[in-house]
Amino acid sequence: MTETPQHVTTAHRGWQEVAPRIWVRANAAFAVNTGLVIGDERALLIDTGAGPGMAQEIYDAVRMLTDLPLTAVNTHAHFDHYFGNALMLANGVEDIWATAGCAASIRENGNSQRPQAADAEPEMAVAMGGNTELAEPTKLVEDAPVDLDLGGISVTLFHLGRGHTDHDLLVGAGDVLFTGDLVEQGADPAFEDAFPKDWIRTLGKIAALEDLYTVFVPGHGKPVSVDFITTQMNKMRTAVAVTRSAMDQASVDMTKAIPILPYGPDQSRALLTRLRTLARWRWLQK
């Protein structure tokens, strides 16, 4: 299986061109990816980083490629993907798009995520310094996909269902799909506030888009092909089945399932905890 599509080109000043007009930057902090789509009239930035320092680096890198007006997108409300919003708006980014669920999560959970940024963005972690406020998206994707015309290339913003979070936004441009953390290359998927059963279905929907997209850019890691998406989906299906079987056997210590799950111990434990939490929540709703 070839994980990385063969027509991904070499890096240019930190950017890797994955298709004509479409670029990816792998940031050092948190190994998070930033995407860039450059049209004739404006450009679109995908994910703004973990704080003002990282966001300024991203913005400066964008300006090495284009001086066009800039719009941004947050794929989801985890700190490393949107804590750079305030800096981007201060630098003249016109709008930031996200799902309504993403905006709500930023309002409800943003401050609780600050400590996670401490290693790379100490000022952001303590809310001290310029552009360390939590800036919400200014434009919302609700029920229907949104098409953005950048001039010569259009971009589609859409939500396919719950997965890594309940509000993951996908960004399609040309034959490239930016998946956010619905797809993770080089590390295990993160389950802390995920919906694992729904995530399997959402990955299936992404794989079904192979006639439209041939390059899939994960939130972290190298661009991949549809085969990688299918492999991640099948591995997650196996993991959820094993975990649910352990949960059904009340006399068995669930942690005994960790060694046979297809993930490392930390994310295996996170998957166990999350499925148990969701099961308890469903029981309380009855």
C-alpha cells in the first residue's frame, strides 16, 4: 500500500505542493498541518495553529507564496487548529469559517484547553500577551455545504458526520481533501472527545469520495491515498468491536483489552474510556 500519493511535489519554503494551487505546511509544533489554496482573487488558509507565535510563522509563510486577501478555516475546535485565530484576524484575515458546533465548542471549552499549548505557546496558555484571546469563527457552515470561489479554483466546506469530534469540517479543493483530524498519519487517532462508532461511518463516507479526491491531507502527518483511509477505518472497526465485547463481559476487567487493541496503550485507554462514557450517557438518556 502506498500511503503518500505519488504526485505530491517537493517542499518550497516549508510548503509542499500537493496539487496545482494547493499547498500543505507541516508545522513543527504539535506536528499539525496547515493547508493553503491559492486562487486568482483570494487564498484560503486551513487551520491557524496553536497560538500567536505559531500563527505568525504560518502567516509569514503564506505571504512568501501570495499577497492575496486571505480567508481561513478551522477544521475543528482543538487548540492546535484554532488558537491562532486572533493573530490571523489582527493581520487582516477577512473571515474564519467553521461549523456551528466548532464555534460552540470554542465558547464552551476553549479556556480549558489552554494548558495544552504551554510547551509551544506559554503566553497563550496563561492568556497573557498580544492576540492570546480566543477568537471564534466569523462564518458558519450549518446544514448545507458551502462553496467558496477563490477565482480560478473553488473550495467546498462540508460536514459528513461525527467522528474525531461532533463538528469536523472537511475542505475539498481540486482533487485534494483536507480531512482535519478525522485522518491521522504517523500516530494513532485521538479518541478523547470522539464518537468512535460514528467515526467509522464517516471514514467510510470519506473513502467513498475517491472519485472526487485522490489526495487526502490529514490534520497531522503526510498526505495519504484512499487506501490509507480504508485501513484506518477497518482498524478502528476492529478496535471498537474488541472494546465493546470487553464492555459486554461485566466480569472482565476492561483494561485487559488494551494489549489486543491495534493502538498504543494511551489511545487504547482513551478509546476504552470514551466508549464507556458514551455508553453511560446513552443509558442515562433512556
